Amino acid sequence: MKDGLILERIENLRGRKPYEEKKAAKLGFASLYEYFEDKISKEAKALEADQALKTKVKKVIKTKTVAKKQAGSCSCC
């Protein structure tokens, strides 16, 4: 599946292909394929990290709301 995704992205470059080839060479990649492979893996890692952060934030918010409900003795707070 990853191979198809990489090839699809390379095909869709059109006018940006020379630019991306220069960028890949400048960053030390042997081919445009390797560059996009690395780029996609970095995007996947960033997405996983973002999802992990969101779950942590949800847990913190949930514990804060539980603490507020227990602290208040009246129904207005």
C-alpha cells in the first residue's frame, strides 16, 4: 500500500517534480522515491503523536471536571 501511495504522490507532482527532485538531492536522498518514503513516514509519526496528545488532553480535562464536581457543595457551581 505504501508503494502505491508514494508512486501516486510522485505522479501528481506535475510541474513541481523538478523542484522536489532538487530538494531530495539537497537533503541527501538518492532518489525521489526515497525522499517521499521518508516524508510519508514522518507524516505518519506526526499524526500518531498528535493523536496521543489529544487523548492525554482529554484525560486531563476529564479529571479536572470530576475534581470540580466533587469540590463544590452547591448545585450552581
